Amino acid sequence: MIEAPTTFSNAVQAAPRQEDPLREQAIQLEAFMFAELLRVSDTGISSPDGGGDSQFDSFLRQTQAEAVARSGQTGLAESIYQALIRQEQR
């Protein structure tokens, strides 16, 4: 059987989903913040047509931000999650 090559989008979709809604909210918050940083700093991968913003650039930034947040590499979502857990236990 031939397996599909692993691509960036396949890797993002294959990432294990967390069942904890609080953790999911922390991940979404990190993704939102990262997407805003990409927008304001005008960085990230630009759309294939080049030049200024296209109507799809916001979708691209959001997808990039969600991939970073779900990867756990920054640790921001985990820090937010742990802070929310501590707050909830009070």
C-alpha cells in the first residue's frame, strides 16, 4: 500500500486532539495571539500571488498560527493552561 507523503498540512491534521476544553481554549488563544503578531509584523509566508495582501492571507496566517500553537513548541498554550488550572483550583 502506498502512503501519502507527509506534508505540513497533513502533519497539522494528524496532531492529536486534546479532549480537555480548557487546554483547547489555551491553544486557541495562543493561535489567535500568534496570528495577530504575524499580521501586525507583516511576516509569515505570503500568498503565492505575491505583492500586497490577498483575500486569503488571513486564512494562511491563521493556519500557520494554529500549526505553531498545536505543535507545543513555544510552550505558551501550556503556560496559559497551567495558569487557568491554578486559577480554577482557587
